[in-house]
Amino acid sequence: MGILWTIIIGFLAGVIAKFIMPGDKEPSGFILTTILGIVGAFVATFLGQALGWYGPNQGAGFIGAIVGAIVVLAIYGFIAGRTRSTSL
């Protein structure tokens, strides 16, 4: 149930992160944004557990998932923007 909850929270966090971080460097597709949001939620869960903020069977909270999604979207935007500028 923990993984399913992380996916649901990550989906919502990806949607919110897309509205917080508008711009050309972010993924334009809804599906890609939500996938990156889910990845961000997993990253937030992993880092939170590694730092002792969450227990072993505890997932990241909603705010932590949003922050993780924003970080993943920013990294993706940086890499995608860099790839686009070098390929032109």
C-alpha cells in the first residue's frame, strides 16, 4: 500500500509542480510531468528515509513529494534544455 500511496501522491505532486514551475524547459506533456512527479515522490521518500525524517515503511508527505517533484522537474529541464541547445 505504501508504493501505491507514493504513486498517487507523486501524481498529484507532479501536477502541482507543473503549475509552480511554468516555462519552456519543463516537460510539456501531462503524462511526462506526472511521471516525473512520481519519480520526485520516490526520491523524496528515499532521501527522507535515508536522513531519518521518515520511518522504513513511511512515504514522503505531500509537501515533501511536491519539493521532490520540483527538484526532478528542474533537473530534467536543465538536462533537456542543454540537450536542445547543443543539438541546434
